[in-house]
Amino acid sequence: MTTDFRFPIKLNKLPVQGLVPESASSAPAGPVEGQLWTDTAAHVVKFWNASAWKNPLDRADHTGTQTASSISDLAATVQGYRLNQFAAPNAAVSFNGQRATNGADPTAATDLATKQYVDNARAGIAGVKDPVRVAASADTNLSSLPAAIDGVTLSVNDSFLATAQATGTQNGLYTYTGAGQPATRRSDADAAGEITDGTLVAVAEGTKAGNQFIQTATPSGAPGSWTQTWTVYSSGGQTYTADGQGLELSGTTFSLELADATLSKSASGLTVGLVSVAKGGTGATTAAGARTAIGAVGKYTASVAAITGGTPLNIVHNLNTVDILEPSLKEVSSGELVGAKFVVVDANTVAVTTAASYAAGTFSVTVVG
């Protein structure tokens, strides 16, 4: 029997057992907010939120934060994805100082290469070898090595090139193992195919420093079973020599030679100091000093300021000598020499006195000393 309640029923928090919401395959008509309905098509209970029927389990309607630890399979699911399943990066990727390991050999031009691949590829390049420290251009005792080769004292694990062994099959690239010890062929030059016709090696030190040697013989097996022929392929470029005429060369650096203390050099260039009279200079830093040094006289000529009759007027000539010839006054307008009384005040000054007064510029004065 179905009872239709027209008004709300207060249960006063009494538990209700076996409550089954209205059920149908389509939603009830005219719902009110909070009304429940069992959707028998979807097999879920829905409620009316005043605008639509909502499934409380719908993820889209959830709010708030759910921590990763509360999702039981999150880590396993995310970690299960392969890197190639993620979107490709569109910026630089940092490895934070770590290595990428267990890579495959590259096949495309833009593939990354493993160290093993690079090492193998490099080892297969017989044409150009790592430099040697020195090249031996004379027969060397390879069974009991000397302390120095070509004037260079070698250290253990240095490499050298033997080019002139009495036994030609001994020529080749070697590793230095110590004075009195037997040399061993270098690891990249001890097997068939590692030294070819055209193999190049550069020399770092000794009399052949900067040279490149080329191997010109046809290989026939591993080094030691045939005679390698090494000749200078390149002498290391242009050689420079100082001419000894004021230019010196130390290593690769040119510099100027200074003849005496009158010359000095710095980052800004060459500076000429005091040059003595014997070398065509004056040995002085002032005109007066220069005249004194070379025994020359100086002359001072200038317009005279206003003169008050009977009052001495000082004239500063800066000739730096009291041994002067008698100065002269010349009237500017007529060119006539005028008599006046002159007194030497000091090495750079004379005083002139006239009987009458004259305006400035009336006379010019000449002092020779």
C-alpha cells in the first residue's frame, strides 16, 4: 500500500531503516531540492540540487584537495608510464649533473651518442692520432728507455714517436714506461688497421715541436710486423727570428731591446726620456736648462706694461740667468731705441726705470741672456 504524505514528516533524528528512494528509468517530474531518485538505467542514486539531477560520485562535482598519498595506485600508475609516452619537451632538459646510462648506439644524425660509441668511432679513425710529446729522430733503445728523448725528460705514460730505429719494424707510436724500462706500443697503434698509409700525428715538444709526421708505408699486418715510414708532413707553420737590431724573441713573444736608461717601455708604448748632449739632446727638462746645457743664449721680447716715471717696473723674462746683455727699449710707433735704466733683480727678472711715465704698449723690451 502506498501512502501519499502531503506535508513534511518530522522524524526527529529517528533512524530510518530500509529507505529506498523513488526509482525509475527516467527522472521524476517537478523535483524539489534534496529529492532523491534511483536511476534504474544507470543504477545510481541521484539528488536534485535545484537545477539538475546530480550523481554524488561524479568526480567533476568534487571540491577540495585530495592528497597523492590517499590515491592507492597513483605512484604505480604514473611510474608505469614510459618516457616516450609523455609529450616531447619544448625546452632544455637538465639532468642535474647525472648521467644517462644504458643507451643504444645512434643511427640518425641528430641522435645522442654514448661514450662507448664515441670511443669506438674515434679508435677506428686511423688517419689522425693523439699528439705525442716528442719524436725520436735517432735510434732509441726501446728495451731499456733513456730518461730523456730528444732532450725532453719524459714521465711515465707520456707517448713518443720512434721514426729512425735501426730495425725499421720498431718504428711507431709508443708509451713511455720509465727510464730503464721497455717501451710498449701505444694502445691505439698496436693492432692491425690502427696505423695506415696517411696516418698523422703531431709533436708537442723537443726539436720537432709543432711538426706533424705522416706514415707513408703500406701496412701489412699489426705494427711491428712491417716497417713504418714516418716523415715530416708539416713543420708547424711560419718560423720567426729576431734580427738582433733592437728586437728580441723569447718563445713566441717579440719585445724591444732598450739601449740605455733614456728609453723605457710599457703597455702604452715606447717612451724617450732625457737625452744627453753627447747623443744630440740637451739632458734638460726646461728651455733654460737646455740653453745652459748646450751653451746657447736665449732671447725674450714682449710689450711693456705702463711705466710710472722714476718707479722701477719688473719685467719677468724667465731666461734663468743673471748673465744677460743690456736690455733695450724700443718705441713701438717709431722703432727708435730709447735709453732707460735696467737692473738685474734675479735670474728671471730685470727692472726698468724711465724718467717720464708712459702708457702700456708704448715700448717693447728685448732681453738676451
